[in-house]
Amino acid sequence: MPTQPPPRLHQIITTHLPALPGECVDGGGARVGQTIYAGLGSAGHRWYCLDLSLPGHHWERCADFPGPPPRCAVVIAAGDAVYVFGGFGKASPAAVTTQFDTAYRYLHASDRWEQLNTVLPVGLSGAAAIAVNASTLLFFGGYHREQFDAFHRDLETAEERDREGITVRYMSRPIARFNWNAETWALNLLTMTWHSMGTQPHHGHCKAAVVRDGANFYLLGGEVKPGLNASTIKHGRLGPAGVQWQASHAVPVNDGFGGCFGGRIGNMTVVAGGTHFAGAWERYARGDYFAHEGLRRKWLGNIFVLQDRQWNYLDSLPCPRANGISIEVGDGLVLIGGDGDEGRPCLDTLWLRDRLIMR
């Protein structure tokens, strides 16, 4: 009988790239050619680039974002530009927090921003997006704009003694009442027109990572209401008729993971890090809809890989981490910004790659 080759094991090797000049939590980033970009979120207007083709590369300050700096915006590259959609923040220092319905484009060749002539059809803060091609983007999830704005207006204009009650009433509702966006929205970048591609067969996710593998893509983790993460990973497939949703995969961690990292490392689809409130789903199942009240947020450091329709443990990050940026570069995944235990900002930039070993 022929000798079977020994099974191949994967080991993640981590290379440290230059650290960010400042914190960047709930920001965004993308890659154009050999240049990666990062900023916004807690970095404010700041926008940085790291050109991996230059010897001794380091982060440089680029043109500042021209609008009110957003948190949890959708940031994605298409062609020779980086696009920024929505997000939330304050339009002025005296304003209350609202979702933005604007879109901007950063031109890689000229280090210049321009606002686009379009209005977002729904709230897309916290949404995820993929580029189908150079002219078409698909968006998934997003906080309900009117509910989000009303909650922050009430909270930020109320007397201190009334704020706890406002928060409890808002949080003490089942998933369906939050009405997060469950439609798949397509944007034509040539005409800047939007159209709905139908409703997804699951609740809208926010702060999920999205990974594309050819015609397949995966929505990884994310919340289905504040403090409660998705219990399954969603699998979509691009086809002539649009998006076809496949059977979901079980999340490999009790209580899931929000604000996680995701991407392709070599030929593997992986998800890493994130946060959750341990015990939140058990409370929710009992009808305690403010499920994370009083629970301590935990930062996670595991890396899981998709194998035979199951998510298996692969390796660990150097330290727990979430709410940052993941960008595929070459055969690896670059992690930028985010935060770690107790919300401390992470400045180190990690490049995760695969090394095959034999057992």
C-alpha cells in the first residue's frame, strides 16, 4: 500500500511591523497596492499610510479626513481609492452623537479626499462590506439610524439622574426590537446609486468582520444587539442571482465575539480576537434582555480556522485584542490598532502568516 504523507499542521508566525503613531479604536483601514491605510475612530481626523514596498517603511501622516471623524464607519478599498461610508460621531463639539449618512473617497495617487454625491439608504454604522469588483460594493448590517440617534439624543441631553433609566429601557428589549439592518445593499460606484438585494435570513449584525474567499464570504462574529454577539457565523455565496445564503456555522466560542479580526492567511479563512460578555446568552434565554448588565467585558485572543464547515482552534494572538483593523497583505493578515484588556489601546501592528510543519 502507498505510504500516506504525514498530516500537515499550521503554525502562525507573527512579524511586528512599525507601530501606529497613536491609538485607533473603532477606526478603519484598507490596502491599495502595497500601501495600507488606517485611521478614524479614536484617531479622530488622522489618516495614516504604511508603504510596504519602501525599505525601512514606517507610518506616515496623510491628508486628514475632511468631515466629522466617524467611529465604526465602513472603510473599504476599490480600484485605486479607499471609501468611507457612514459611521457615527458628533457633527460639532456641541452636537449630540448621531449616525452620518455621508460617503467619502480617498484618492491614493494624490493624497486627497472628496465627498461623494450620495446619501446612505439606511444606517450603516457598524456594517461590513465586500467589493464584488472595482465598481460594485455590498453592505451587510448596520445600526438602525433613527433608534440610534434618538437614544443618544435622549441620553446626552438628559439630567444625570435620568440617564440610567434611559439606558435600561433601551437595552431591555429583545433582538428584533432593535431592527438592525438585515438587507443586503449594493452600491454602484460608477453611478453612486444604491439598490436592495433582499433581506437576509438572519438578524442584522454590527461590528462583524467579513472575509471573502472567491465566490464565498463569511460574516464573522459581531453583535445582534448591544452586548450580545451572534451565535452563528453566516456564509454567503455570490452568484448570478445575487447573494445566496448557505447553512450557518456554529460560533466556536460561548457568547461569540464582537469586534473581531478576520481574513485569509495563506489558503485559510480565519477569525481572531474580539470581545464578549460571558454568560450574556444564558441570561437572554431566561428573558433578561439587558443580558450584559453588570457583566465584565472580556477580550479574546484565540485564532480559529474554517475546516470542513467547522471552526477549529488554530493558534493564539500575542495578547487579547479587538475593535481594530484587519487587512489582507500577500499571503498574510495585518492587524492594526484596536484595544486590549480593559480597553487599553493597542499600537503594535502585527503581520500574521502561516508556516506549514509536519507531524
